[in-house]
Amino acid sequence: MGVLITVLYLLAPAVLAFYLYVRRKYNYWADRNIPHVPGAFPMGSFNGMGSKIHFTEILDQAYKKFQKTGSSHAASGMYLGLNPMLLIHDLDLVKQILVKDFNNFRDRGMYFNEKDDPLSAHLFSIEGEKWRFLRNKLSPTFTSGKMKYMFLTIRDIGDEFLHCFDKYIEHKQPADVKALAQRFTCDVIGSCAFGLQCNSLKNEGSELMTIGDKVFKPGLLRTIWVFLLMSFREWSVKLGLKQIPGDVTDYFMGVVRNTVDNREKNNVIRQDFLQLLMQLKNKGTVEDNEEASNETISMNDVAAQAFLFFFAGFETSSTALSFALFELASNERVQEKLRDEIKRVLEAHNNQITYEAIKEMTYMDQVVNETLRMFPPVGNLIRIANEPYQLTSPNVTVEKGQMVMVSVHSIHHDPAIYEDPERFDPDRFAPERVKARHSHCFLPFGDGPRNCIGMRFGLLEVKFGLAQLIGQLRFTVNERTKVPLELDPRSSLLEVKDGIWLDVCRL
């Protein structure tokens, strides 16, 4: 007993010091008289995230709170872990941060560790000159010529995607369209990125999809871990801490290394994303008509960019596709209107879904955009101040290294911007109505120099999937789907708890 009292006596000053430190950190916005969401250890303003509530919903609550209080400020305070951050409400300020003053807000502030956690050092997270170099070098990946080539692969897999609905039709069973969409996009990305035959549609899953669940459904403890890594970035790097689970790293590094070794040893050349990364590794350029450069990338860099392209591409596209199918199943008139456009356009293209045919489907554009408005797969944008930045409303200086966040989901559901925002209405994206709105009220892919580099590829994948399915099948909502949809708090992207189940029949 005496030993225990001695230990407690010795620990008491350390506990008190830590308590005072945390309290001081969580007084940051109050000390500056800025409206804010209070913070509590360990996750700041985000307690309950990952277990009880989705990250997006926490931001929505904060956004709506300051609207209701009639706050005229362009931003309000929150806490990410122990760190103060600003939630941006004003669209002009959003434009300023993402585009006009981009050089003040170049980086995302995500955790990465090139040495000890190589897959974390991908284009989404890396900073400074390395980001600029890779962004410039990888941009040609998504030119029209390369997209047309990739489209041929998408179309080949599309037939299998259509046929995977046969058993649900024959047995009159509902289909979990998110699971099927994931298998489709996994096969597409696997082939377009690496030349891999994932066979997710054929085998009803794959090892890559299992690995993907570990990335996008991290669980509560790993979510807290990632928060701590972001809160103490410098110390975490010095200590060699890792964000990506070890088995994910081992598996993915093995896949990339083996594929690259095989191609280089046997002189195999494919027009895919991995081939472009190999050119960047060996020649410092992805363009065949450019001279070799001294600036090349390492094998770890190749694996990290491939990791980003694969997992970001397959999960975000399948999310958008499954939500689009749900809304079309819920809105028969919209589904019929889209089907009429698909049939009309394809008649002029020998009833073949071609790259050019997809581009001619204007109502398809509106349907996809309205889906992305209601369900942006990535519901928030993050930027870090590269130097002190003065705001006028509220009157506060964003300190160097401080995070600002834009809640895309909240802006997309703001009734002051979109009337009756919970209603699915593709006509919102008729050209004249788009022109009448603020340029930065629709941000599913971000904006400015750090917008989503794979945007065109993702849209092509989703539009093809819809053209293939809606042109030949009819969808209605099965009673197994819980309406209104409830988000799964464990998922880092928008995902519906218990799935999206639709009834399907042939036309």
C-alpha cells in the first residue's frame, strides 16, 4: 500500500501538468473570442467518430450550429486531436484558400513517413517540391488519348459486370449494389493500373478488396491512432511510426515489386498506370517523346503512387456508382429519362458504349453530378497554412502549420445554396442553373492545383457503369435497404450501414 501511495505521489505532478497542458490547448479559440466547437481529449471536437458517428456528420453538425446562431463569420474553430483548426463556411474564402491563395495553403497536413511507412508517401499526402514534381509528371496519365485506351479495358470488364446481376434476376433476390460496384471498380483499376486480372466479379471478391477494407474501414483504435499521428506529426516521423498496417504494406509492396520485376526482366510493355510510373523511375518522364531526366523516382515511390491510384480509385468510384443506382431506383422518372438518353445516344453509335458516346450523354452528366452533390465520396477538404494568413471575419491569424477544413458535404446540403437539398434532382445541374450559382458550391473533387488528379478517370468509370446497367436493367429499392440511409461510422468514406439492396429485372 505504501508503495502505491508513493507511486501516486510521484505521478501526481506529471498528471497535473498534462491536465493543464490539455486545458490550455482547448482554450485556444476561447482565448481569441472565436465561435467554436469545444474540444475534449483525445479526439478534440471529433469524439465519438468511428464508433457512434461518421466524420462527415460531425462537420455537418458544426456547420449547421454556426448557421443557426446567425454567425456572420467566414469560419469557426474546432479541434482535431489537440490541434486547433478552422472550419470554413464562406464560399469566397473557400475559393481564396483553394485557388487564389493556393501558395499559402499548398499542403494537406496528412501524416506520411517515406522512410518507415513508404506507402503513406503518395501524391495525396506528400508536400512541397516533391508533390509539385510528381503532380506535374503524373498529370499526362489522364490525357484523352490515354483515357480512350483505358476505356477499352473498362468496356471489356463491363460485360462481366452486367452478367453478375443474372443470378439475382433469376432467383428474384435483391443485390447489394455497393459490393458489386466494388468488384467492378476493383477489376477495372487492377487492370488499368497494373495489368492484373483481379477476377473480383468472377470470384465474388479478391485479396485486394480484403486489403481495401483494412484501408477504408480502419476501426476505432486505428482511427484514434491516425489522429494522434496527425496531431504529433514531427515526433511520429522521428519515432518511425506507421499509419499503414504492416500486412497491407507487405502485400501491396510485394504485388508492385513482382509486377515491375516481371515486366523489366521479360520486356513486357503495357499502356497502364504502372508502366508510366516505371518510365518515371527509369527515365524521369512519362512522355515517350521527352528526353530522359536526372530526376527519377524510387521503387518505394512507384509503390506509393500505385497504392493511391488503386485504393482511392476503386473505393471512391464504387461509392459514387452505388449511390447513383440507389437514387435512380428511388426515382423512377429520372431512371427512365436517363435510360431514354442512353438508348438514343447509343443508336447513333451502333449500339456500342464508346468513349465518344459517353461524352455525348448530357443528362448522364447531370445525374452523376447530383449524386456527387448529395454523396460526395470524400466529404471534406483539408489544407495547411504554409505561412501566417490573416482573416478579417473572424479577425484572427491562421498560424503557420494550422489546419483549415472545408466541409464539402455541408456545403452541398446547405438549403441556402441548394433548395430542398435532400431531394435528388439532376436538373439542378442544367447549364443555366450551374452558371447562376457560386463557382465553389460544388466540390466533389476539390479545386485548385491540388484537386483530384484522377477525376476524369473516376467519372468515366461511373458513367460507363450506369450506361451499361441502366441501358439494359431496371432497378427498384428493396425493403432490406434502410431508408433514410444511415452512414457507417467506421468507414473513412461515405458508406451505408448494412448495404444498399436493390431489386433488379431485365427490360
